[in-house]
Amino acid sequence: MPSVRASARPTAPPPLPIWCEIATTRRDELVMGASRTCSLYRRGAEGGRRACCQAERRKTQPFPRSRIRLYRCSLVLTIAADPSKGRGRPCRSGLRLAAIAVALRDRVDRGRSRRAAKTTVNGTRMSQMRTAEVVALVYFVYLPLAARLARTRRRPGWADAASLGIAAVSASLQWLGTERVATLVRDWAPGAFLLLAYWMSAPYKGAASPAFERWLLNLDRRLLGRALDGFATRAPRLLLEALELAYITCYPFVPAGLLWLLLSGDPVDPNRFWTAVLIASLPCYGLLPWFHTAPPRAVEPDLPIERRGLVVRRFNFRLLDRTSVHANTFPSGHVASTTAVALMVASAAHPVAGAAFVVGAAAIAVATVTGRYHFAADVVLGALLGFVGVLAAHSL
């Protein structure tokens, strides 16, 4: 009798093999994936849909893990049972969900077509300006205006023409068209704009601000006390050399971030990458027409780190003498740009590479303070600008 009762109990149906359709937030692409572990009979249609997406992102079948994880499923279009794939009953709302999926897919396709539409002017195919190009254009137009408003010292006659000429180049990149070579040029041109933005700030430097310089120095002493002197005196020489070497890496750090993303095999938007970097970095250089300070290594006499005779530090000084604008940027442009790059790599769902870039950016920030290349306030505000740049790039 008990065995009869046990056999009479309703048994749960086996898990259904189902298909997920996921709309991505990156390029509105539709990605198909299969999951064999979603139990719709336990969680219902709506819960089953979300469970399927979560399971699909974890299992990443039949796609590689890095590809699915990049998409960060934002909108589940449909999950419909496919009876031909195994036993089980079709989902009751499968037809309705499939109809919704088709409608949403058509909407995505129409939006993609509008964005990809080419404009023809006088027989030349033209695409829209990218956000990074607009940011560069605004900056190079801003420099001559800021110099006039701030009444900076007399500047070379070529400065305004060069700045406005670079702005014109930024605006004209949209005329290159959409061929592969043109796309490659536009993918890397903002890197040149970043360097030019730094160097073009030199002829527009405003008056020095000794009062603000003393305030930054006193703030360093209140925050750090004698800790920096003690660290420079007692730290192993190898550690100090490594930190100086980390400071040098700030120069290849930015292109290395984009190169990693491009070589990773995942869909990457260089425009979003450069938008984050430019929004984070250009405000640092854009304040130079209004004021500037000397770096703390030039203000503080007899630094303990100078007595350690660091080889890499001497190379850093020679490099800065030849390539810098000989003014302290507030906030730190080095920290702002490297923080933005590290966060962009980390947000692309590459955990190992993201962690490596974050550690590298943190090492650059620490080296910037311990080497007295920037004040502590410069570094903190530069890191905050890096966060702001990434948030702005993802929201635009």
C-alpha cells in the first residue's frame, strides 16, 4: 500500500532544454545560447527566463566564456522550449515570448541600420563624428579661448593656429569614410590627440601660483607626515627602483589597454575607450591656462629619495626634461588616464587582465606620490577623474 501511494505522487518533469536570446548593451547584438539546466516548472516562465540567462552566462554554451561574459545580459528577449532537443513539454508562453522576441529584434535591427547609415556629401561617404573626436574638438577650441579669458602671458603666434588646426583635423576624420583603413585610423587617432592635448597646453600656461603650491605641500604634510621620508630612507632599493619603473609605464599604459582589448577577440568599441580616457585626462591639462604649480620634487629641498641614487629615477628626470611641459598638472593627468584605462579593461569582463591593469594603475599612482612627481591631492583627484571618465563613457 505505501508503495502504491509513493508511485501515485506526481513527479516533477525533467528540466527542459531551452534557448536564450540575449540583447547586449555594447552593440545591440543578439547572441544565441543554449542551457540544459533551467527548470521552468519550478520558477515559472518569468523566473525561468532570468534563470536561463544567468545559467547561460555561467556555462557559456556553446560560446567561449569570455565572449558571453562580455555581454552582461541586459534584456532577455525570449526563452522558448525546443521540443526537438530532448524530452519535456513546451513552455506555455513560448509562442507569445517568441513573438515579442521577433518584434524586439526588428527594433534592434532598425536602430542598428540607422546608426550604420552612411551620409553622402558631394559623392563622398561620411560617417558621424565619434564622441571622442567631439571631446578633442571641444578641448582644442577651448585652449585659445581660455588663454584669452585668463589673460595668460604672451604666447607664440603659432599656438592658436596649431590648436585650431588640430580641432579641424578632429572634425574632419568623419570624412575618411568607413573602410577598414579609415576605421583603423579613427580607432587610434584619439591617442595622438591625447599627446597633443598635453603638449599644446605648454604655450598656454598661466601664471604660477605659489600660494596654491604651498597649500598643496602643507596638505601633503598633514596627510602623510614624515611617512614618505621614512619610506624613501628605509625601503629596499629594489622596491624604489620598481616604483620608478612603474611610473615610466604610464606612457605605454594607455595604448596597451586598447591593444589588449582589440587582441582579446571580443567586440570592442574604441570610441568608448578613448571617450573615457579623454574625459578623464583633458580637464587636467585644461586648467594650465588658469594656473600651474611646480612639482613637489622641485619645491621640497633635500628629499631623502634623492640620496638613494636610483638609476631609473635619473632616466625619468631626463625623459621629463625632454618631453614634459615643465609644469605640475592639477589633477594628475597620468593617474587620471591610467585609472580610466584600467577600469575600461576591468569592465570588459576580463578578470585577470582587469586585475593586472588595476594593479598597474595603482602602482603608477603610488609611484607618483613616493617619487614626488605630484602632490597627493593631484593623485586622488586624478583617480576620481578616471572614474568619472568611465562613467561618462558608459552613459553616452
